[in-house]
Amino acid sequence: MDLLEQYDVSPEAAWVTAFVGLLIAMVGGALAFTQRVYYEFIWRYFLGPVRVDATKYECLIYDSNAGEVITPDDGACLTQASQFAVTDGYTLTSTTGYILVLVFMLFGIYLLLDRFSLKPYRGFFYALFPFMLIGGVLRTVEDAFIAAIDAGLTPAFTYPVSALLISPFIYFTVFGVALTIFLGSKFLYAREITETWTYPLGAVGTVILLVTFVYQLYLSTSTEYVSLYPGILVVTLGVATLASLVTFLTLEKYVPWVNEGTGMMGLVVIWAHAIDGVANVLANDWTKLWHGIDYGAKHPFNQFVMNTTSSLQGGTELFGTYVGEAWPFFLVKLLAPVLILSLFDEQFMDESPRFAILLLGAVVAVGLGPGTRDMIRVALAI
């Protein structure tokens, strides 16, 4: 900041300049070095997986000799020397890229929100909670679109429009919706139409969430390509809620300083990641109790945990009893938010409430978004 003050440049101007500069560099590089920059980096690690996710294919193949993207023959993702295949899901490269983008965009959002009063801060956090759920629910809408394609039908939206409901673009979609409603709520409050701006924000978000979920339920009763296994919802929500309460109350009793800064917001953070943990375990190891669809892990870390567990256990059994391979991920998703919450002490929350609330919201979103998507996707068997 001292450097910016020295040259009389505002943080907002610096961020916009950096954003435009990076965008120009990326587009310019893609145009000047199409194969090397666009196809072998941008498309291979970022756009290609999104395109695959929006199709019925297991992968897409780029042929450098032909300079085009082709679909696999007979569904086989076999490549020649001049080709490479991309699948849906994440790689270490794409994950690293998304983390860097997330940090950069969070800073931009912080600068944007710095122009508004966010008091009451905790009320703002809770008002944002429905939007943290909306991302996962909207993502399963796109999963339903793919199920329709697999059934030989044409969904309501197809690629590229459906890409707005696929990571990472869905984060921008949800942010755009949330920002619009936030500005609308601020407008109503400024005109004294409402007594507070947080209630309209949370209320509209809740309505959008319910409408989207009801649409999914409608598909489960009116189509053959979407089903409903409510037991999965009950188990996921029940186990995650119980585990979160036990974890939170244990912290309150033995290490209360962990919760002193965040209070009940800490319970929300733990619950969000517990949902992700339980949903992952069910999706990877226990779907045979319901419909038997094999989902597998899409994130490198999830796959690492499963591979390590399988190696240490010698398979999917422990002492002769089936336990699966993903169960340690649930424990990780309980421990990780506790470690994060320990950083949000009272001093940090009091001195930087805006930044703290923004970070807490991001922590909840990165757990609850994919967790909600996995839970509903498995429950709808899509």
C-alpha cells in the first residue's frame, strides 16, 4: 500500500489495471500462440474440462496435427503422439490456477464492498448463507441437463450457456446474482422501504434456493432420468449436523478460544465442510446402499486421500469389515475448519471485520458449494 500511496494510485485502480493487464496478456497470448497457450494450457486445464462436463463424453481429444478438438471413438480416451485428452474434474495445475484466481477476485470483492456499509457484519454473513447453498444446487441443475442428454433428450440449456452452471464459471454466476440482490437490498434500505438491508438479501436468496431445489424435485417426479433417494439427504444432513455440533461443543468446552472470535458463525463453517466430507464419503463408497452409481473423486486431494487410505488398509476393508476408502476425508473436513477458525480471534474480528467476514464467507463457500452439489447429485442419482 505504501508503494501505491507513493505514486498516488488507489487500490481499486491498481486492481482494475492488474485485471485488465492479465486479461490482455491471456487473450494476446492465446491469439499469438494458439496451440501452445490456448490449447495446451487454457483449454487443456480450464476450458476443456468444462466442455467435457457439459457433454455425455468421458473426454475430449485435441489433435495438434489437425488443430481441432475431436470426440473419442467408441467412448475410448485413447490418444496418439500428436494428441492429448482432457476429462472433467480438476488437476493440480487447474486447482492451483483456481486458487490464485480466487485470491485475486476476493481482493477485488473486498475493494468493492469497502464502498458500502456492511453493518451488522454477522447479519451480513448469515444473509449470504443461502447463496453459499445456491451454488451447489444450481450445479446439480446442470447435472440434470447431462442426464437428459444421456437419455436422448434436449435439456433446457446446452453448452455454452450451461457452462455458467459449471465450475469455475458458476462462482461468477452466483456472485453476479448475489451482487445484484445486495445492491437491490441496499436501495430498499436507503429509501427506508425496509428496516434492514440484510433481511431482503437473505430472503431473496432463500427464495431462489427453494425454487431451484423444488425444480429438481419436480424433475425427479416427472422424468425418468432423475430419481430421488431422500435417505441420502437425511444421512448427509444428519451426520454432518451431529458431527458439527459435537465438534463445536467440544471446542467450547476444551479450547473455547477457538470460537471466541467467530461465535456461532464457527458452527456454520464447520457444518459447511462436514457436509462436503459426508457427501464425499457417500458418493465414493456407499452409493451401493441406494442406487450403486459410481461417482469417483474429481479433486486431486480427494483422490490422494483415497489412494493413501486404500494403500494403508490394503483395500476397502479394515479388520475384515468394509469401511471404504474415503472415510478419512470426513475427518479432514472436520479438522480443517477448526484450524481455520483458530486464526479468527477476537482481535482480528474487531480490527478487520469486513475482511474477516469476507474470508469466512469464502471458507464456507468452498466447502458448502461442492458438498451440496455432491449431496443432491447423489440423492437424485444423476
